[in-house]
Amino acid sequence: MSTVDRSPALVYLGLGSNMGCREANIKRARALLAALPDTTLTAQSSMYNTAPVCGPDQDDYLNQVAELQTTLSPRDLLTAAQGIENELGRRRTVRWGPRTIDIDILWYHGFSSTDAELQVPHPRMEERRFVLEPLAELAPDLVLPSGRSVAEALCSVQDQVMTRVSSETGAIALRTSKRFSMDYAAIHAEIRRLAAEKQAVILAHNYQRPEVQDVADVTGDSLGLTREAAASSARMIVFCGVHFMAETAAILIPDRLVIAPEVQAGCPMADMIDERGLRALKAEHPDAVVVSYINSTAAVKALSDICCTSANAAEVLRSVPADKEIIFTPDRNLGAWAAKKAGRDVILWPGFCPTHDLVEVADVERARAVHPAAKVVVHPECRLEVAEMADAVESTSGMIRYCREDDASEYVIGTEIGMLYRLSKDVPRKRFYPLSEMAVCPYMKLTTLEKVLRALRTEESVVTVDPETREKALGAVQRMIEMGGR
Ligand code: A4P
Ligand code: MG
């Protein structure tokens, strides 16, 4: 272990225990952390009794966040934390399984690392109330990788059963998400006032943050939203989603002002194919019909014969004459699923949605073990082997319909976790669990309530498509719509 001659780094650690004497374990871990060389324990949150998230059936946890100042490097601190875990009898058996103590480095003074050994900031902290709630006591304004503060992240995180069980120092002011919700209520009201004044319609994709969904006029999937926009008489469309969605709106309704509140919100899958790559593949298969998923850039749509959505991909493939080769872009997972359903061979572009592609067969097995009464519903952007295990494979709008009409009362949902909020609002009497807590699209979460307000005030950033690309892309989109839509 080495310390270096520099000013101490501010560090937040998550502590969790659900075996043995939980409180004693946490206190002992804290004492051992405070005893590390050149390290001071500067603050600690209340302790929270929390229902377990993920993993096998297990007892409730006790969770706390500790603030340290240390000159240990991030890796030395991790080694030290693992030493403390061992000393307290922690055995790594199952992932997310019971443990006497878990020490996670949540945040290390702005340092960032994504290798397997050390991932800082902790990749799951923004999804977990058992981390955010105690962290918000100590550092509500800390800026997280999504660009949100801890307080903001806490407002939109999924609900979790947890109770604050103690305030050991007695000096910590109680901060709850309610305080921040009040701020949100004021922003929400101002957004609605401005939208009326400026004749704007606000559209939010099903994967947007809850508070953004709540302020929108319409929530839905990308094509459904664009259709709503076309049908409305709004002068301005504020599109809360990712870039290709606003582009599709600009293709279909060029006479309106289309505004994206967050220009950085791209779509990694759409960006996995470009014009040059598609031209090269078309040159190899000059007679092939090019089918592109609506989740593609305007330039790729312009080189395509027909577009499809996740709901009608198989139908679009079936519409292609049997003697024609088919190129499917950019999503290999949706392409493989639709090809199988349509009984067609297709040439797949190897793109994928990183958020859906990380869902594994093991996640479905675990979900079935933990929620035996629930049906598993997944999006076709998941891998084919995952889709084949599901009870239903549905687009986001299809999921709402399916869960409403189906007779089960619990569902495990395999798509971006924003969808759980939409489902819990639309189908309130049923219960929904995420298939993977990690299925969070960082780009979808870039749009915040504050950015929606700014977009309405400044009328920026305007999304346009050059007329030549637009005209070609429009052909591909219209052919899809003429086929009967979604
Ligand atoms: N590792 C990488 N980055 C870090 C980091 N920033 N901090 C490596 C600590 N360790 C890091 O960790 C697995 C490996 O991650 C280690 O070898 C380390 O080198 P682990 O602690 O053995 O495994 P884990 O606890 O199963 O995973 P992790 O990442 O701690 O998961 P989570 O997301 O913290 O989930 N429910 C409630 N209510 N309360 C909890 O505290 N905890 C978990 C663990 C699940 N459910 C819970 C709770
Ligand atoms: Mg851990």
C-alpha cells in the first residue's frame, strides 16, 4: 500500500450488510477504514434497513454511506476495502448474494475507471435507492456520470422498500426526495406554462426519466410520438428522446420546429452504421432490399428501401418478394428475431443496442427463480437467445397492451428500466420487476426537467435534415407507414 504526497481525495463508500450482526459489521468496517494510513472518516449517513435488490432470496440489508478523505490511490483503497471485507468474514460465493459486509467505492474525487477490477463511479449507484438516499444526506449536489446531481437522481430512481433506522451522529439534517420533488413541481409548472404560451407539444419516449415523462403531453415509442406530433397543430415539438427520433420527426413534419433539449443524446446503435458502410454492403449485394430499423440516422434511412419498427419488423420482412435478398440494419438482434418470425434469411448488420444486449440468459433464469408467478416480457432488441426464453417479445407499446390484456398479475420486464415507470402508471394494479437493473440507457437519461425548461425558453437546439436526405429517407419511412404502420 502506498500513499502519495498530495492533498487528500474526497471519497464516498457504500457499506452494506445482511449477515450476522449487521450494525456491528458496518461499525467495524467503518472503524477499520478510518484506521487506514492517511485516511480520515469525515462523515457518515444514517443507516437504512433495505429490502434486497437483485440476487437470490435473502435477508434485508443494512446500508450506509461513509465519507472519507484519503491519500490512498483508488486501487490501494479497493485493495484495503477487500482486506476489510475478508477480515469481516465476507465470502464471495454468488453475485449479489448475502454478505457480512460489502464495501463499494461509489465516488473517488472525480476519478473515473471502467476496467473489470475497479469501476468508479460505481456503475449501478444511480439505479439504487439504497445508495442514493444515504448519499443524498451527505452530498446532494455531487454530480454523477449522467450529469445529474445525487438529489436529481434520487427523484427518478425506482421505489424500494427502505426505512431510515438510525442517525448515529444526530447532527445530520433529514433530506428526503420530497424536498427535491417540490423543486421539480415548480419547474414542471413553468414548463407547462411556457408550452401553452409557445404552442409547443412535449413528447417523451418511454425510456425517459419519470419526471420528464410526467411533464410531457404524450409518452410513447419513437414512431408513435412522431405520429402524435404530426396530428397536433403545435408550432414547436420538444422531443425528449435520442437524436434519431427528433430527426424522424423532422423528416415526417418538416414544417414544424423540432427541438431536442439535449443534443448530446445520441443512440449508439444508430451510430454503429454509417453511409459508407451501408454503401459498401449494398455494393456486395446490389439487388438486395435494404430494411432499416427506425432507430437509424436519416443518412442510413435515405439509403434504405423501407423502414420498420420493433413492432412490425417481421411483417416488413414478409412483404419483401421471396426471390429478393434482404439487408437488415442496424440491429442484429431485432433482425435475427424478425427473420426467424418471418421465416426469411437476412444479411444482418452487426449493430446492437448496448442497453438491451447486456441482458443475459442467466438474468431470465434468475428472474424466473425469484418471481415464479411473473411472466417475462422482453424487447426484441435483446439477444435472440434471451427473446426465445421469454413469454412474450414486444415493442414498448406492445408491452403496455400485453400487460394490460394478459391475465397474470406480475411481469418481469426486459427493456430499458424507464419502461417500468410507464407500465406502473398505465397498468397500476399489476407489479413489474426489471429483468436487469443494469438496463439503463445513459443517453435517454441525459434529458432532465431543467433541460426541457431551457429548450422551451431558448427554442434550442433545432433539429433539421437536409432536403435531399430528407426526401429519400421519407420514402423509406412512408413505405413502412403505408404498410399499415406499427
Ligand atoms: N469492483 C469494481 N469496482 C468496484 C468498486 N467501485 N468498489 C470489483 C468495490 N468493488 C469494485 O464486487 C465484485 C468485484 O467488483 C470485486 O472483485 C471488485 O474488485 P463484490 O462486492 O464482490 O460483488 P457484489 O457485491 O456482488 O457486487 P457489487 O458491485 O458490490 O454490486 P452491488 O451493485 O453493490 O450489489 N440490496 C440492498 N438492499 N442493499 C445492498 O447493499 N447490495 C447488492 C450488491 C445487491 N443488492 C443489495 C445490496
Ligand atoms: Mg461490492
